[in-house]
Amino acid sequence: MTAAARRPRRSKDTGPPQTGAGERATLLGFLNYLRTAVAAKVADAPEPQVRTGGVPSGTNLLGLVKHLTCVERYYFLGERPSDWRRTMRPSPEETVDGVLAGYREAVERANAVIDACPDLESPARRGPAPSMRWVLVHMIEETARHAGHADILREQLDGATGR
């Protein structure tokens, strides 16, 4: 579909999340806001375009969510993938619904780990672990970067814009 033939579809754009006053509530509020935005970009994307690379590197919407699932599992659950490059490549058997369900499950488990952490100075589960604070800030950065990629890929795919 050419850009001229596409009609931009605007999603309701939302501003920053309302969070609690504390540091943990603020960090988690922004992370959850970004997680929701990423999932929404993929939720109703058509096959096979959702897995088709929109840039020469092959980056695609479904691959971004698969990758973010692995990143969540690594930093919060201590599950290291065998090959980081593969985390960006959905297999033909993986569906949008399945990848999104895996992402949401990883987020739910990650949030349980965050909630159980006594304070943000505590080490996270990953490797020589930095603090939970560091992991939360890093995950905000990681998820925001890929949310931006998802915005561009989705607009290229069918003209949809907004959060």
C-alpha cells in the first residue's frame, strides 16, 4: 500500500501516566505506561505485515515485542536467552496473540518481583546484579526506545499513529 493510499488512523493519544508520589510508584508507572503502548501497537496489526521488516535490519513489530519479553525475563527473572539476536525474530509458528500473551505474562511476573523487592537499592535477579532502581530505569529506557521503533513501524505498516 502506498503512503498516498493510506489513510492515517489516529489512536487516542495519552499524556504521561498519573503515578503515586514515591519513587517506586513513579518508575513503575512510567514503565507500565510504556509496556501498554508497545502492546497496543502490535495488538491489531495485520499478518503477515506485523512480522515483516520495515527497515533494512529486518526490525518488525512482532519481533520488538518478542525481544522486550526476553529483556523483561532477563532483568527481572534472571532468564538469559541463548542468542540475543534471535529475540528479535519471531518464528513462523509464533502468533500475535501468543507473543502478546507471553509479553503480558513476563510483565506480570516482573511486576511481582518488583513489588517483592524490599527497596530499590536491593540487587535485581540478573547476574552481577545492579540495583532494582538501575534495572527499572534501564527498562524504561529500553522499552521507550522500542516503543519509538514500534510507532514508526506501525505507521509504515498501515498509517496508524498515536499511542
